[in-house]
Amino acid sequence: MATFSVYMIRHGQTYFNKYRRMQGWCDSPLTEVGKQDAVNAGKMLADVKFDAAYASDMTRAMDTANLILPNSGNADLTVTPMPAFREAFYGYFEGDDTSQTWFMIGAPHQAPSLSDIIAKYGIHKAKDFAKEADPFHQAENNAEFWARVNGGIDELRQNAHDGDKVLLVSHGNTIFSIAAEVAELTSPDRPKNGSVTKFTITDDSIHLDYFGKKDHIK
């Protein structure tokens, strides 16, 4: 049985993050702050020799990974895109104001913000509520999200060797959802841009080692 570590980093700040816009499968460039988020994440990971590097195929994730690698001393690696680890898809709401959107999604359930939805129902229900509220019903629900992400986790397992350390740049909702699935999170706060969340994965288990760290790590 292979046991390996996955260091999941949320991409650096983007313009949609800065302007508080819904950003799932739509994309926007890293800001200068976002580029520095990636550089800082690389420096935090300077003591980690990675065996493989992956990122969501969104430009913001790939750009972050390509800044992390040289700043962590892993410039010899090439980033492999993995669409399975994209952010949740928000359908009709892509690009809309974040606060207004989550109010529309959560208000029918007496939870007028994403934090309220998570606190009252959990992150998984947020996806189901988004699909219900989407007039086209094309936003991903929880089952669709997990079918995609579980496929990515299976691919990591197939590619990893025992003892490997894997870099994976992904997205706030995606990282939070995986962490919430495998551990009892006490706060609805999603990981910040450039933060590191570490998982230990075996053939049949996932363990959360730490969540959303932004200081020196191993």
C-alpha cells in the first residue's frame, strides 16, 4: 500500500478575488499580490522536495504552480494540469458579485451568506443549493462535484509511489470541501490565497494533517 503526502495550495489572489466575484470555471489573472502569494508559498515549501507537481487546469492555478516550483527549489519539475481539481462550477452565477450571489442561493434556506450556509448545513449543501438556485440548473451539485474530484484522487493514487510528496495547486472551495469531508472543521473560513493544506493519502484513506497554513512548513 502506497502512502504519500499531498500539499494542496490555493492559487494566488486573482482580479475576481479582489473584486469579490464568483470564480469557479471562469478565470481571471493573478494580481501582483497574487503573484507574491505564489512566491511566498514557494518559499514556505523550500524544505520540501516534491516528486510530482499538479494543478487545476485553470490559468490561475497553473500560473501559481509555475511560480511555486522555482521558489521552493523544485524548478526541475513540470506542472501537469488536472481538470478534476478545478473549483466548483457555479453555472449562471459565474462572474457575479459574491455576496449577492450567496444571498440569492442561501436566503431560501435562511442562510444569507456562504459562511451561514456552511455553519448551518455544511459546505456540501452549498453546492446543492447553488444548482437549485441557478435558473439553468447547470451549477455543479455535490454529487457532480465529488464524481469529478474523486476521479482526480484516484488518479493521484495510481500515479504516486510510497513516500512521495506531491504538489497540487487548487481552489478554496475545492480544498475546503475535501478537508471538510475527511476532518471535523470547526470554522467556516475557507483557506486563504497561497495557503498550504496537507493531506496524507493511502489506497483507502485520506487524513488531514493541517489546514490553510501560511508560515514555514515541512
